[in-house]
Amino acid sequence: MTEQVHVIPHNDNWAVRVANRERVESTHTTKDAAIAAGRTLAESLKAELKLHNLSGTISESNSHGNDPRNTPG
């Protein structure tokens, strides 16, 4: 199974968290900063990047590695 990196709301900030790990990898004051950090981590892990909105639902998903589709995008 492909590893997943999540950008999630965390208290009054945003956090980057790898699925199935207890601790967050990093926290950020803006969502954009968290997305940049999450993208870098997802690329290094060849993982899926899952972006959440303030309510906690996934708003976007990007593959950085073993993409199951053969088409870009």
C-alpha cells in the first residue's frame, strides 16, 4: 500500500502528518506553507499527498510516486 502524507488543520495552525504515525511531522501557520512541506515529504517518500480543508475532509489528492494511473494529471 502506498504511504500517505496529510496536510491537516491542527489547533489554529496546519500540520503535516504521515498516515499511521502518531506524531505530526511539522506544523505551519499557513496552509500554503504546510502544503509545500507536505509536497516535499511526499516526493521523498514517493507517497500520496492528501490535502484537507478546515472541516477535515479531503479536498485534493496528488500522487508523488507509484501512480496507479498511466496518464499524467
